Amino acid sequence: MSAARPLRVGIVGGGIAGVGLALGLCRHRHLDVTLFESARAFGEIGAGVSFGPNAVRAIAGLGMGEPYADLADRTPAPWQDVWFEWRRGEDARLLGATLAPGVGQSSVHRADFLDALAARLPFGMTRFGKRAVGVEHAAGTARVRFADGSHYDGDVVIAADGIKSALRAEVLRGLAQAPAEPRFTGTCAYRGLIERNRLHRAFDARGIDPHLIDVPQMHLGLDAHILTFPVKHGRLINVVAFVSDRSDPAPQWPERQPWVREASRREMLEAYADWGAAARTLLECIDAPTHWALHDLAQLPGYADGRLALIGDAAHAMLPHQGAGAGQGLEDAWFLARLLADPALDREGIPELLRVYDRIRRPRACRVQQTSWEAGELYELRDPQAGDDDARLGRTLETRFDWIWNHDLDADVALAQRALGAAAPA
């Protein structure tokens, strides 16, 4: 490395992608990593989050494999490879199953996972109560300004500050593009956690097969669908019940209305009045559901400008219908960690490194965004090819996730390294 002092890497945002990147970088002596989090402590909202095989590989590559393995839920044998079974909401009849060999429905409780990761960060690396409000590029550095009046000068700054990112506009401004705000998708979700034993008793009382509890399920219906999978080592069942309003092609969420609120069980059940006994019994066991207005982002024209780059939801927030959003953030983190780990990297090479990151990562993340929306259409019987035909649904669902899961992350990194090697001065 040509410079005497370490490269200063600032990471803005302490969610799973930001903490994952920090863990992937902190082992390298040529990097001085600082993580900034706006809250007073680490925290995640939501309950269960699932990761496909691609994301599990990224987790391992970032050095998080051990805490993940300690927390992750797996479907019991002989269904350990099942990602989801697909059923009709009106009668729970089986349409088919999607398999993820060797991984299955690998999931964790969000907060538990983030706590386990944060505990592995070096002491003093994280600065809490730091809400970023802007970035200025000057003299070969990126200066992050915070709401408390302080600032940080970095050789590279990675914004992992979520769908409401304060730094996304800075990247787009540098690219002479308009700001991109979160957009309401027209889909809302009721969420809840149910004690597994309680759900078993309720199913048994109504003669419903307990297999529908023990194996991850997706119940499909017109303009609605429900998913279930275990968390907390099977003690709890995570339930997400989606409802889409398609009456407005450009739905708007009221500006001052919160995205998340408490809901009544009665309100939730009214949305599934025509559904079958299995689905309704499941929902009846949620005592205090929460209601979430789902937002995403339009596909961005760029993820990087100068010494500033976006990762995770700041770059490509998407609908959760492929269980791929968190995984794409982890792929971003793993990709950048591999490139920044090169001890020969110098300050002058940072802008080109981020341009290569954008060129390789953005097309894949944009495609996952698009197909996540398409998956919701499929689950809610609006897909133009499969419609509500059982056989077509089953065939489509069996393999449509393979391209996400089987992606070769190592090949992406090798491609980037070749590009950076070709761009390096002789």
C-alpha cells in the first residue's frame, strides 16, 4: 500500500448489511473502520428474516457463519430442504414445494441475529447517536455531516442507512439524477408471532394437519397470501399475511401516517373472510398483530458517486416476496469487503473500485427488485402466465428462485478484480 496510514472506511447504518460489512472489514489492518448508527443502540424491527443459499454463503464469507448457525432455524427431517410448500388459501391443498438443498428455510429472528453480530464488533468501532444528513467531496475525501454538527472524513463512505436513506440523494445528485423516495406498493402486511405449542393445540382442536405448522408454508389467494416459518429454534411461528389493493395503479401512502401500526385481530380476519380453516385458525392465534405498509424503491440509475456508495435497502429496497432483500444487502457487503480487503488498494483507487461495484452489482440487484414484485403477482394469482391454474403455479414455483440462489458470488468478485487490475496504473 502506498500510503502510511490505513484507509478510512466509514459505514453509515447499523442494520444487518452495515454491521455485516463492518465485520467483514475489521480484520484487515490496512483499514480503519468506523460504523455510525443514528439510534442509541443497535436494533431491528420485524421478526423473522429468511436467507437463501446465496445469502448464507455471503454470511459465511463475512465471517458471520458461526453466530448464524447458532441462531438459524431449519425445517426438521425429512423436510429439511423445503424452502416453502405452496398451498391454496381456500382449502390448503398442496400445489407443490420449492427446495433449497442443504439450506431449506434458513431463518433467524432479526433482532437476535443483529445482537449476535454486533457483539463481535471490535470495542470502540461504533458511534451511536449519529444521524447522517449529507456528504461533501473534497481533497480526496468524503466528509459525512451529522445532525449533531459533527463530521467524519473518510477515504470511502458506504451508506447502509435503509430505505429512508439520507445519503441516497447525495449519490443521485452527484450523478445528476433526481432524488428517489420510497414508494408505497399498494400491499400491506399483518405480522405476528405465535407460540408453536399453542398453534398445535388450535390445529388439533379443528382436525388440521400439524404438518402445516412444522414445515414452512405459503398460502396463496386472489390479492392476498400468507407465509409461515419457525423462528427462535422452532418455539415461535412467524406469520406474515399480505393483502394488496389494486384499485389504484399509483397508490399513495398518506404522508404523515406511520408505516407500522397496531391492528386488531378482527380487522385482520376480515381481510381473509373467504379463506379456509387452516389459514383462519392460524390468524386467530395472533393476539396483537401489527400492520405494515410495504414500500420499495424504483430501480436506481447508480449506486456510487466518487467515494460514496449505497448498499442494502438504501440502494435497492424491494418487496419481501422472494425472501431476498436482506440477502442482496449481504451480497453487497460481501462483494465490497472482498475488494476493500486488498492490501495493495490505495486512496486513489477508491472511486474506480466503487464504479466497478456499481457496474457488477447493480444489474443483479435491480433484477431481484423486479422479480420480487413479480413474485407477489404470482402468489396472488395475477401472473399473466400462471394465473390461478394449480399445475402452472406448481411448475413455476418449483424453480423460479434458482437463479437467485445459485448465483456465483466468487465469479463476480473475480470479474471485479480483473477490471480493477486492468485499470491500475502500470
